[in-house]
Amino acid sequence: MRLSNATTALLSALTLTTAQSTTPGYDCMPTCIPSTIPANQTLSFGRHYAVLNLDLINALVGALSNTSAGAAFISNTARWIDAVHAQNPPPLSIFTRIYFTNSHKPEIGPTTPFGKVGGALGTANESDTMIYPAFHVDEAAGDAVLQKTRYYAGAGNGLEEILRAQHIDTVILSGIRTSGVILNTAYRLFNLDYNVYVIANNTIETAPNDPDINTNILAGILPKIPVNVITIEQALAALNSSGPAIY
Ligand SMILES: *[C@@H]1O[C@H](CO)[C@@H](O)[C@H](O)[C@H]1NC(C)=O
Ligand SMILES: *[C@@H]1O[C@H](CO)[C@@H](O)[C@H](O)[C@H]1NC(C)=O
Ligand SMILES: *[C@@H]1O[C@H](CO)[C@@H](O)[C@H](O)[C@H]1NC(C)=O
Ligand SMILES: *[C@@H]1O[C@H](CO)[C@@H](O)[C@H](O)[C@H]1NC(C)=O
Ligand SMILES: *[C@@H]1O[C@H](CO)[C@@H](O)[C@H](O)[C@H]1NC(C)=O
């Protein structure tokens, strides 16, 4: 109940302060969410951009593949990943997987808070922690697959080092779940001075309260940071205005 009051306040504040634009995309999912980029504005990610595909692992994606929202999330995200790989040259794509270094799971102790949400996952060789098969990792294109052991995409790995070494200034986020890796990574990379975009169609929340939480984050919280929230249609169009990528 407290959530829904806070939510109402947040959404009404947003309505007063954010310029609305509804096309392309962004009609309703189930609530109408405005893109932060006007529909008639040409969007470019520049040349120093990286595509972050976060926690697309069997344990998380497989659990919702039989729902209609889950199927849409999978098909949009797979389409995006493939379109990025089709760029010439392909930009840096970074995937994250949650897994622990060995069966003792040394990254989480008995009182580590993340253990409550991620502690059931296993090691690198367990199928629950592997990338869901609809999503293609292209090693020849230089895709990086990083281990992670907390919510933030850069927790326990070389993400920040890679972004810095490759002179990346812009990141485009897809992944599961919106309240976990997406929100944590958006805040952290914003604070590190990256231009952050989140593709709304390529994010999803898990039950309970999934559509409400997703809407509140995409329409309420991210634009406040401010982080850009865009549609898959805008992201695909932006690829044509971006690059050639430097990687
Ligand atoms: C992306 O999301 C927007 C907003 O809900 C929707 O209008 C659009 O149809 C979606 N695109 C696809 C390909 O699902
Ligand atoms: C984009 O649309 C807004 C209103 O929706 C309008 O004010 C603006 O002039 C348009 N810009 C271009 C470049 O067409
Ligand atoms: C999806 O599959 C899970 C088990 O994998 C099941 O618990 C759930 O009820 C299914 N949902 C739908 C909508 O079929
Ligand atoms: C997976 O890795 C763990 C530890 O690294 C090892 O103990 C286990 O035997 C491996 N399992 C398989 C199926 O390879
Ligand atoms: C991007 O450019 C390609 C090649 O010209 C074209 O086939 C595709 O439709 C364009 N995509 C968008 C979203 O504009």
C-alpha cells in the first residue's frame, strides 16, 4: 500500500514535468510510458558506445519464457543483440552472467544480503547460469562475457576497466530484472559519467507486482536520474545513425 501511494505521487510528478512523446513505440505496456527522447528526434549513440546485455541467463529468462510478456522480452532482446552484431564494425557487446567461482560460492557468505536473492545460482558450468539460447554471444565480434556476483553489472568483474580502456562514453542497457541489474547499473554508470540508455522493451520485472514495478522504474525513476528510456524501435533506428563504432 505504501508502494502504491509513493507510486501515485511519483507518476503524477512525472506527468507535470516531463514532455510527452508517444511514437514510435511507447503506447502501453500496460501503462503508457513516454520515451525520454522525442519521437521526431534523430538519436545517435556516437562512436564510443557499448551494448550491455545483463543477466540473460537460463534461471531468470527460462522462468518467464512461457508468459506473453516474457516471450516479447525475449524476442525484442534477441532482435536487438542480432542487429548490434550486424553493424560493421560491431561495437563492444558485454554480457553478464551471475555465477559463483566454485561450489563453495565464496563470493557470498552466510549473512551476505545478495545470497537471499542470488544464492541459489550455481557455478559457471551449471546450465541455470548460462546465457539463454535465444541470445547469441558472438565471440568473433569481440563480445565479452563477464561473471558477476551482485546486482550491479560491474560487481566483481572488469566492467569498468573495459569501458575505460575502450574509451566508451555511452552504454545501452538490456536485461533482467529492471529493479535489479538495470536500476543498479543505470545509477552506477550515470555516476561514473556515462550516457546511459535503457531499452524499455528489453527489460522485464518478475512477479509479484511485475508490471507496476516495471512501469514505475521506466516511467518514474530512470527519467528522474536522468537516464534515457527508449523503445526498441528507437534503438534500432539509432544504430543507423551511430558509428562506425570504435572498438
Ligand atoms: C516496444 O514497446 C512499446 C511500448 O510499450 C510498444 O509500443 C512497442 O510496440 C514495442 N515494440 C515491440 C517490437 O514490441
Ligand atoms: C518535434 O515535435 C515537437 C512537438 O511534438 C515540435 O515542437 C518540434 O518542432 C519537432 N521537431 C522537429 C525537428 O520536427
Ligand atoms: C510457466 O512455467 C512455469 C514452470 O516452468 C509454471 O510454474 C508457470 O505456471 C507457467 N506459466 C504459464 C503462464 O504457463
Ligand atoms: C562444475 O564445476 C564444479 C566446480 O568448479 C565442479 O565441482 C563440478 O564437478 C563441475 N560439474 C560439472 C558437471 O562439470
Ligand atoms: C537501418 O539501415 C538498414 C540498412 O540500410 C535498413 O535495412 C534498416 O531498415 C534500417 N533500420 C531502421 C530501424 O531504420
